[in-house]
Amino acid sequence: MHALLLVVVLVLRIAFAYHGFSALARQTPVACPELCGRTRRVLPTGCKSLSAQDCNSSYLAMPNSVAMPCVWTCSGCEADGQTAKKCSSIPQSCSAIPTTCQDLCSLTALGAGSCESAGASSGSCSGHYITRGSIAVPCEWMGCTCFHNGANLLSCPDLGAMCGSNPTPSTPSPQSPRPTPLPPSPTPQPTPPPTQQATLVPTPLPTPPAPTPPSSGPQCWKPIPPKTNPFLDQTYYVNPSYKDLLQSSIDTADGKIKETMQKMQNVPSAFWIDIKSKIRKGNGHPDLSTVEGILEDAAKCDPPHLVVFIVYDLPNRDCWALASNGEICCHYGKDVGRTKCKMGSNGFYEEFPTKCEDGLKEYKETYIDPFAEVVKSYDGKVPVVLILEPDSLPNMITNMKDSRPTEFRGCHDETQTAYMEGIKYAVDKFAETDAVMYLDAGHGGWLGWANDNDDQTGKFASLIGSMNIASKIRGFATNVANYQPIGKLVCPEPGTCRGYLGDGNPCCEDDPCGLRSHWNWGHNELNYVDVLDARMRKAIPGFEPKFVIDTGRNGNPSARTDCGNWCNPRNNGIGHVPTTKTPDPRIDALYWLKTPGESDGCTELKPDGSKCPRFDAMCESSDSIGGKATEPRAPEAGLWFDYQIKQLAEHADLGDSWWVDLYQGGLQCRGSDGGCAPPLPTMPPTPGPTLPPGKCEGNDGRCAGKASRKACYQASNACEWTGCCGGPACKGKNYNGWACKAIGEQSACDANANCEWVTD
């Protein structure tokens, strides 16, 4: 009865709307600049299914050219009939975007500032532009904010002479405080009305023309050769929208917190492509929040800046949590807000005796295929790194029925098929491009148990081997969106510190979660990389994986009282800024993969007081921000969390000051003459500490009394030389390096992948 009443009300509303607009439809069309830049929506879905962010950048198109803006109300997104107009061509109502440097002479320069300061209307926005050296970008009204659209970038080295004098920046009139616009939230695309079985189905995005990359390639850069570290000697792309979000928090901060966030504004980080509409331009997001727009912007520089994307939109995404459920489903059901997947009686993805055929088809054709097409169009023009599907395959090791017979949540056989087939397809498709791929591998606190009775690391390696993808990926990303410490020293062999072994060995330090006492082999990410590397080489002969470690939020890894608490834990800190100076040659880079400041998931009540549709109880754990009455509530996953970023800044450990200073100074796009940017400076060598006289130590009686590094290593694999003046020796990197201690020449040692040459 209730459902029938809703249908009647909807029909009456539509009928009333047609009646009310019948007179309006007979009027002469007028220009509608207030709708410029908004996304067109049509009935029957209209405005009603949109998030707040998408709502305020959309309008409803009615018959006879009648249009009305979508507005956000306490009841959700609605069409504002009171401001309806009969519009002439809406896109042609927009202010003209300058296309030449001469066009800028009549506008006001904001210098190195932000378009956002130009004002909150189309008129005030379009009269300004920003500059970065000789590059100028006109401001463009995007429907809800004034934005610097990189697609309109102009190279104007002689702008001052051309215009007579540089336009003087104006001071915008004081405005009442307003929230800084957030990047579009990961809301699924509108769906058609229910079928007779009331089952929701996805609507593919319209297929736009193929992307048009720059006609000529860079003059000061060559594509990265295969099988080399893609991060080495590259300039990294800085997320423009992240700089704006940080500024919104900087404006209300002070002291050390403010200073740290200011240092972060030019630090590069990855882009999460968590919905289909973020692939191409023109689907409701600012251009610089899309794959196509970002690559287009990065290609303006020479050398072009390396871009890191997170590929993240599998069917039944995040099967063991609710906080980041996605838009693509194996089976569609009730729309519960930001996911439309059919849920079972346990509140998680319902299992069917099928193979997710429809979900996989949607993933391949509407997400991976267009994503790969855009990336392919920038081959030879922009270096690209892809991190594939965080949390997916690790869930197949620890959270399936065989591990959790009654608590597997949505991680069932059909989801496993979706993940394995989806990722294999993604790897195969992206392998046709120049992009370098790293597959997510969880972290040491998740898959670091490699004991004979439950070798989770080995099971993960076997799973990768069964997918036949190792030859097409460079390796793995670890600690994505997590908080585990990096570690300082790799152990002589994997498992040195498990249980109560290795006490006193420096490599057993950096274990804030006490994982060693639970017989974990990967108590920090450095030693997790070591055991994961060993298991991969054993499962897949010839495969020598490389690694990237996420350091976005691991600057204070001892903050949690329970390391199983992953959702917005309080008092954590920003970690080491991106660098290729890593503690092990197998690690290509430390990088900010999870964007610091973005929420992991929402509390039961969101900041606006409404109920969170994707609430996961882990987001109100004893460690979670929002778990105490004195703390603010947390927003949905992926949205900006001001309270959290300030805590992360307060407890930050940004790492080497040389890298911090490099980023704070800004990464150049081009030279002062508009030509090639100067190469990145070379980091000076770090002076070594003054070491005490060396000695041989270890949990083996044969270590005592050895007077040289070589004698120490030959005594036992458990022996480690500490201090100075031990002379050179060949040392095994892992348990496969048992023969290294007998090698006496550096050349022979370097030629063995299991050995390393060590000296003072």
C-alpha cells in the first residue's frame, strides 16, 4: 500500500509539473546562464537519485525546452520548479572561454592564487584567470564552483607586453562563509525505472568521441623502458583538487598543523578512479578529476609528469566491508544510497549460483575498456602507473567461507569469480598500453602469516600464479590505505622474528602491533615485502616482483590500540613523502596512494545528521574518529574529513627533509622560456652515522668472537654484523641466499639475485 501511494504521489507531481509549465512552454526562449556547466538530467529519474554534490551541478530538462535546476533539500535532491525557464541552447548561454592569450587582456589575473577566490557566480568567475609561470588558465564556472580547467590552458610567455601591463588582481567582495566544494562523491550513475520484477539494472554512460591527446609528443622525455623502475628520475603529477581541499583546512588551522599542511600542498598523490564517470571528461566532474583531463593536463608539461591512478570499481567491490561498496553489482536490488547491489539477509552481497556474468560484462565494457582506451591514447606522451583494485584479492585469502564459515559476509564464490576474472581482464587490457601495473597485496598485518600450518602469504602467491598475470605486472602495492610502519632493516631471512625468535636483532624492531608474538612474518612492510617476494619467486619461477608502499598515513603507526581497527583511526600521522630512496632495492617507491584527509567510511550518523547508508560498525570502533561523543561524525568514504587531516598533520612524520623541501618549492611544468623544465635535482648522499667498533651478534653461539663481517656471515645465517670496520662480504638477502657467504668477489655476489654485497 505504501509503495502504491508513492507511485500515485510521483504521478501527481509529474502531472502537476506538466500543467504548471504548459504556459511556460509557450513563452519565448531566453538565455539561461545560471545553468551553464550543469549536467542535463531527464525523467523518470531526473534529480531524485543524485548526491548533494551531483545535485547542485545538474538540471532537469523537461519537454518544450523547459529547464529547472536541481537543488539539495532536507528530503534529498529535487527539481526547483519555482525557477523554471524556457531556455534557448543552454551550453551556448555560457560565457565564452578565452582561447588566445589576447583574450586574457580584458580579464583579471589572480596570479598564483585559486579560481575559487573569484566568487560564487558565473559572471564573477569568468572574468578571471590564474597563472603558473608562463602558463595561464582561464577560470570557468562549473555549475557549483569556480574552477581552473586544465583543458583551457594557454602558454603566454609575453602576456605582460601583449596586454600593455599585467592586469591587477582584484579583491573579491567579502562573502559569508561557505563550505569548500568537495570533489564529486562516488555516486552510481542514475538507473532506469524498475522492471516488472523491480530489479535495478545499470545504465552505461554515453560513449563520447575518442580522446584527443596532444598531437606532438614531449621533446624532453622518452618513454620508460620496460622492466625499469617507473618512478625513478620522473617528476610526479600533483593533484590540483587536493591542493584546494588542503587549503580549505589550512584556512582554519594554525601553528604546527597549519605549517605541515602547507608543506603537503605540492606533494604528489594518487587519483582514485572509483566510478565510471571519472574516466572521461564531461560526465559531471571537473576535468581535472577525470582520467582524460588529468592526462591531458600532465601532457602540457615537458617532461610530462608521471600520474598514478588507483583502478577501483570491481563488481561487488569491498566484499568484507560496507564503507566502500561500489556501483557495479553482480546482481542489482534496492537502492540504499551509493550502492544498488542486492544484499542478502546478513546485510552483505547476496550469493547466487551464477558467475557474475552481467556484473563482469558491465565492468569490462563500461569501466576497463574506456579506461584503457584513454590511457592508451597517451602512450609515449605521459608516464602512467596503475595500482589495481585494493583489498580485492587479499579478501579471497582470509575472508572466504573456508576461513570464515559463518562470517564471510559478501566474500563468497560468485564474488571470487568477479574479482579474479575482472582483475585478469584488467591486467590483460592495460598490458596493451605503456602503463606500469602493481597489484594490491594487502599488508603485513593482513597476509604476513607464512607458517606451515597456515601460509597465507604462500596462498596469495599461488592465487596470483593461477591467474597467469605475473608476466604483465611489475609487482605489488602494499599498505594501501593502511597504517603499518615501513621498517628500517630487512631480516637475514624471512621469518627471522616470528614468535619469540630474533630477540635483539635490529630487524625485529618497528612492530607497533605486536605481530611477532602472533607468529607473523611481516611485522612491518619491509619484512612483509621480503617474505612476499620469496613466496612469489617460489610459486612463479622467474617472477621477480617489485613493490610500492603506501606511506600516506603511516607516520604514527603506534597510535591504534587495536591494529584491526582500520576505519578513520584517531591520532595517526602523515607518512614519508613520495621518494625513490627506499630501504630495499626491491621497493621502487614510497608513495601517497591513499589520499591523506579522505574518510575511510562514515559513522552511523553523517555530519549532516542523516543516517549513513553504507555504515560499517568498524567506523565506530574504539579507535575510530567519531567513536567518542566529543568527536565530529565521519563523512562517507572518499569525502574530505577536516578533523582527520588536522590530526594526521599534527602527528606527521614527512621523512627526509630534502624531499619535503623539494615538494614545498613546487615541481616545474616547463622552463621559464616555455621550453623544457630543468631536471629534478639529485639528492645528496646521506652522511653515514659514526659507528662503534663492529661486532658479530645473533641468536646463535657461533656468532661470538668473529672479527670480520665475512666470518660473521659464514658462522650462521642468524649472525649479523653491527658497527664499523668489518670489511666486505657477500650476504644472503633471504633463505635462498644460503650460498652467498661462500662468494668472495663483488661481481659474483652482485650477479646472484639472492645475494647482496655489504661493506663499511
